[in-house]
Amino acid sequence: MPDTSWGKRLHWLSVPLALTALGWTIWLLWDSLPVLYATIPQLKWSWLVFTLLGNIVSSYLVFEAFRELFNRMQPEIYQRFELAHLYFTGQLMKHLPGRIWSVAYQSAVGSRASLAEWVGVTAVFMVLSVAFALWASSTALGFFFGWQWGVGAFTVGLCFYVIGWSQSVLSPLLRLLRKVQFVALARLVLALEAFTDVSVRLKITIWCWFSASWLLYLLAWAGYGMAWPGLNASDGIWLCAIYTAAWFVGYISLVTPSGAGVRELVFVLLAQSFPADAVAGMAVLGRVVLLFVDLLLGVAFIFLRNYKNE
């Protein structure tokens, strides 16, 4: 079992680490900040408030999907707000160099679950998060090219979700991993076995949480478009789909924390049909808003974690 004294020390470090993450990201994007500064007086702030609220609710809905996954593996060992504290603090720490910080914090402070269990549920959650991100962005882009493309992208994604998350696909994969003679991997495989035989009801529940989250996220980006001079809601959703593709490239690059810099570069390259100042400004604003949401929810659940809830 993880050292609980170390877990307490990590708990007290969570806010300084969050502030360090904020400073690190601003430093990486410092050269682009003048573009955003010049546009701020022209922004429609009511739409930015709408965007911020949409991002907050969207982020919380994703947590509910994580909670469903966690409870499948370890039913109800944490109350909702306690698990939310562990989840959102982990989300904050992903902005630091070395994504291992998040799982290390969660396993140390949330010591009622083992490190292998935390890694297992995080691995499943990451796969689903990436899959839904690609699914939502490809569906949105598809509808811009024609309703047939949009329906086709949605259908293909749904088929991948149904077929990919089935016992006939996952069980052989885990059997293959068991053949690797490595203790840590064996423990991880044991934790992942909880997700091979999942009920249809749970799969639908998790699908609904992710889908609702992405619907709100797309609407939030529509708010970006309405807030920005010369753009509209449709432009905002289009840019959201492009930004998500750029996020994926940054995510798998592992070059910088949360793909900072890489994500923005790819976004600018893919969005060349839009005004350069809007693209550069929205790249910075998108990063700042996402980080602010992580910071806000991370700090909020530090104080709410001991609140008794069902």
C-alpha cells in the first residue's frame, strides 16, 4: 500500500503544483500573448462567459464517466466529491512536465485503491477520452462537408465503440499481455480485467456522459466563434474540430506537458483558411480557458472533498 505520509505531503503540494503548471503554460505561450491582448477590447464578453461555463460543465460530465469506470473496478470506496478531488487534481498535474505526476498523486492520496488499479482505470479512461475526441471532431467536420459524411463518421465511431469494447476483443489482448513476465504488468492486467465484461447498461451510461460532455464542449466553442470579431458560431465549431485534431497530435507527441506548443502549432497550420489573428488568439485563449477550468475545479474540490454526499 502506498505511503500515506507521502500522500499527505502530496496533498499539501497540490495547489503550488497547480500554480506552477499555470506559470509553465503561460511561459510556453508567451510570444503569442500580444495577439490575444490586442484583440481583448473587441471581444464579446457575454459569449466568453457562456464558453467558460460550457467548458466547466463539460469537464465535470467527463468526470462522471471516470467515476462510472472507477466504480466498476472498486465500487463506492470513495464518495463522489472525494473522487472528484483526486481526479481534478490529477487533471491539473498533467500540465506539469511528466504526466506520471497525476497518477502518482492519485495513488498516494487515494490509497484505498492500489497503484495498479489507478493506472488501470486511467488507461481505460484515456483510451475512451481519445476515442471520443476523435469521434466528435470527425463527426463535426463530416457534417461541414455534407450530412452523409457526418452520419457516416458518427456510425463508424459507434461501431468502433460497440465492437472495440467487447469481451471477444479485450480478453485475447489481455491473455497476450499476461505472457509478458513482468510483475507490474501482471498487476495492471489484473486491474484491466474488470473492464472486459461490462454490462450494456454501463457502456450506454458512459457513452451518454462522454457524448453530453462533447456536445457542451462544441457549444462552448460556438461561443468562442460568437465572441470573436468577424467569426460566427459555425466557425467556432469548425475551429473546435480542428483544435481537437491538433490536441491529439500534441497529446501523442509527449514533447511538452499536455502538448503545449505542439498543439498550438498544429492548430495554426490546420486553420490557415481563418484570419491569422483569430487563429493565434483563439489558440492562446483556448489553452488558457482549459487550464483555468482545470485550476478552478481542482481547487474547488480540494475544499469540497470532505463534504458528505451520496
